[in-house]
Amino acid sequence: MINDDEYRRLRLQFLPCIVECPSAVRIIAPAKKELIGRAALLPSVSWYRQDETVDKFGAKRCALMEATADMSQTAFCRSVARIIRRNIESVSIDVAWVIDKPELQKEYEPACCLGMCKMDHVDISRAPILPPPSKEEEIRVASFVASKYNLQ
């Protein structure tokens, strides 16, 4: 993960799993294996990296890396949010953040789970209504789908 931002962006994935929700949402939710969010589809992911250091008291500070992304900028996240918002007042979702090889890459690369979080009974009814996608976002998503299925 020492390479450039584009290298990292192609490998960052988030894997949401709906744990608890009304049956209306469970019926229209995609199968779990299809729920893979890729940072490559996000308009911008900013990265912060800090190498291992020693503070003035001699305590060792571990190396760290942070990724910041606005999830509301993707059509996938907005459509999921609209479905959930219309049908329930609260939901329980687990999300794993994973570094894995890019989707179309054939060569093996090691993968790891960076962390997991649980959004337990978050009151979505108070969440803002998201704006429609921009033209640039629609073009980016369409070109990604076209390249994935060789439609170019």
C-alpha cells in the first residue's frame, strides 16, 4: 500500500451485510456476494499515511493509513440509501473494509481485512435526502460497467 493513491483506490473495498431489517428491504436487497463496494467507483478518496515514529518520550507510534471517501457521491450508495430510507426507520448493517486485488486482475495479491464496523439500529429517517448523481458520475459508472462487460 506504499504506492500511489490510484493503486490504493483500486484495491480498497467495503463489504456491507444487512443483519437486521424488515422483509421488504431483504427481498429487494442484492445477494450478499453482489454487495461489494469498490473505492474505484468513488469520485475521490483521499489518503493520509504516517510512518512509524518515536515520540519525545521514547514511545513508539505505529504506522497508520487513513482513507476518507464521501459515500453519498456514488449511485450505488444513494440507491441503497433511498431503498432503506423509504421502508424502515432503523436497520442493522455490518461493514468490512478490505484491501484486495482489483476486480479484473488475474495475478495473485495478498488480501487483508482492515477493520469492521457495525451500524446498529441507525435512525435513517433523519438522514438527508441525497442529491441526484452528477453527469460526470454517470459517465464514470457507465464506462466502468462497459469495460467490465467488454461493451466498448
